[in-house]
Amino acid sequence: MSLPQLGHMHPPFLKIMDDISEYLRYIMQTDSKYTLAVSGSGHAAMEASVANILEPGEKILVGVTGIWGQRVADLSARFGGDVVELNAGLGETLSFESIKNAVETHKPKVLFLCHGESSTGTKQSLEGVGALCKANGCLLIVDTVCTLGGVPIFADEMGIDVIYSGAQKVFGCPPGASPFFMSDAAMEKLQSRKTTVATYNMDMKLIGDYWGWYGGRSYHHTGPISNFYALREALAITAEEGLENSWARHQAMYELLWEGLTDAGLEPFVKKEEDRLPCVNTITVPEGIDAAALCGFAMNKYNLEIAGGLGPSAGKVWRIGIMGYNAKPMNVNLVVTAFKEGLAAQGFKK
């Protein structure tokens, strides 16, 4: 990020943008040319996803498994969408049967699912959902903010129409340039809109032309030059490691973490193992334990941040991110040590 600034329309910088798009095609496992990095955090990419393919009055079915589904429901309503929520229990995911029934009953134009819900630590299965959506004339948006690069995702094979993610999670990159993908079907919907995209800043008809989607290059905004430098490098590191190796590393570190936490007498918040998110782990706070005090202990002794719950899980769990650089044995073992010592300081006995 300390490299000299390039002009945002200069050929060397456009080459960096092209590199980002190509790396994202590999990491998202797609042949679509419609990949880019949104100038902004994951929330900006979330807004771009909804704003571009949902028109006012159209129905969107939002799978709510935690705070991110809640926010997409809120955001969709702000763009004039007819929002139908499909809610899962806390720490649970949506079954394919419940999704199928809701899609066939409500006949939405768009379905949203959060692949990795970081507030509750759940991983939503996407098996069969893309085909279901295609059969029912529905586009599928998937939030992969804390899963892309760490958990298998196959955009084309799974029939996903829009993916957005974040730079600061698995890729370990400063936030501010967020991965984004559209399928051909999503692009067709964008181009055939009856109404103008309600946000100029996130209009993919315009931003796509900045990224060369339509055969040319036109100025839309000044891209975050240094963030694009960093994102290209982070994606290159992931590509060099290889997706399969990255997925395996994150899974192995998830298993190492729970081996240590189980030995410490702690239990996962998500009861079904197949629903647990390897990249963000939620740990049930035992009765009688001061969760905030343990977080303070870890920070004061080890300069280690242990997060509390978020949204619906606030006060119920600790959250541990095993992503990118943190997905290494040394870091995982330090987390386990901090938990064991912090619990012992409060007199906890397993």
C-alpha cells in the first residue's frame, strides 16, 4: 500500500484492476466476466447486490440466520422491495425444504442467503438452491464476506447469481475494496430494468464500464488506489497457495481450535456440526462466567482480541475468527491458552 499512487484511469492501474477481476474469477470459481472490487467495505458490496437486481415493488425472500440477513432485509425495504423474511432459529440454518417451500409459495424475484453468518457462527448449505431458483425465475444473492477463500464456493456450479464478500476476512487485506460477482442472468436483469438503479455510487451499469465489462473504459469514480494494490496482492497470495489448500488449512485450524476448547470444557453454540462455520466460531459462555472479563484478560495479557456476540447472539457467545493469517497453529494455540487461563482465573471447572 506504500507504493506511489497511480492515476485511476492510467493503463498501469487499469491492469491492476484487470488482475483483480481475473483472480476473483478463480477464487469464486466462475467463467463470468462480471467480477470486480466494489470501492467500499462489505456493506457497500451488500448494497450494490440488492440495488442492482431488485426493483421497487419486486419481492425478495431474505434468509435470516443472524444480523446480516436482518440488514439485507432492512436495506431491501429501503430500495422499495417487498421483503419476505425466512427466519431460522438462533444458531441454526435454513433447511432446503423450508427454502423450497418459501420460494414456491412467495414466488420472489430474488432470494438472499448468507453463506457464513458471523454473528451466530453458522454455515448455510447452498446445495440445490441455485437450481431451485433457476426453476422458479428467481435470482440468488449470496453473502460470502467471511467464507470466500476459506470455505468451498463454486459460483457457476452452484448457480449463484450475485456474490459479494469482504477483503479483510480470509484475505487478510485492509477493508475498502470488496469482491463482487454477477452471473449472466443477473446482468440480463440489470440491463432490462424498468427503473434506474437508485444509487449512482453502486450502479453496475456505470461501475462495470470503469472495470471494462462492456468493452470500453469510462470514468465513474476515483478507485481506492492503495486498497486495490493490497487486494491484488492478497488475492495473488491466495491463488499461490491454491484454493484447495486454503480450504483445507481453514478446516484443519477449525478442528484444532475445537480440540483445545473442548479440552477446556467449552461447548459450541451451533449444535449441528454440519451447520458450524469454520471461519467464525461461536462458543457458548458458561453459566457464571463473566464473558467480558475473559475478553479483557486475553487483551491485557496476550494483546489478543476475543469478540463477544453480535446482534442476536450478544451476551450469549464468544466469537473467534479463524481466517487468513490467523488460521495457523501458533495463533490458534494462543487463543486456546488464553481461554484456559482466563477461565481458570474465574474459577471455572469443566
